[in-house]
Amino acid sequence: ITETIPPFKIVDVNKAWVDLCGYSREEAIGSTFKSLLQGPETNLEVAHNLASSLLLDDRQSDRNPEFEAILSNYRSDGRMFRNHVRVGPLKDEITGEITYFVGVFKNVDVIDSMDGGFYANA
């Protein structure tokens, strides 16, 4: 879960994200996904398009900006992983204003194995 203004600082992560990315919750909060996860194989154009798509929203509309892509990111130990990222808004129930963005990562390095691969949701 991130703030709604650039640089989209992290306000919370779940245990699945911690397990996938290798950073503690304390390390993540206040940081950005860019500073923690991007590396040499991260497609910066896709990452930029993700951020740009979130900025296009006017904060109190019925429009729900969502973005999804496959990105190569890096764990805290430097190991690369490919993940399907989907980001969308969390809105205040009363005002309809977007208060946070939430992202879901699915590790695509483990999908489609012959023995019933799985997603690691974060």
C-alpha cells in the first residue's frame, strides 16, 4: 500500500510481500518500490508507465486507474525475480476520494510448472 502522490512511499506491506522481496516491514515503510526493488533488468519504461497511469486520475471520479505489467525486480539479497504487478486505488467509502494505492505482486517465476505451479501473492 502506497501514498497517492509521488514518489509513492510505502505505508504498509504484508507478510507475503516480505517473504517474496526479502525486506522487513520496517525497512519497506517510508521507502519506495523504486529504491527497494528496481535493478539492472527492471524495464524502466514499464515502471514509468505504471507511475504515470496512477497520476492521470482525478481524485474524486468514478474512474479507477489500474495498471498491470510483468516486471523484473530484485530481492534484498540481489536475486532477480519476475512478477506480475497489478496496482489500483483504495477509495474512502464516504467521499470516494482515492486515499492509497494497493499493489499485488504475483511471482511469475514459479508459474506453469508441469506439477501444478503456484502464485506467491504479495
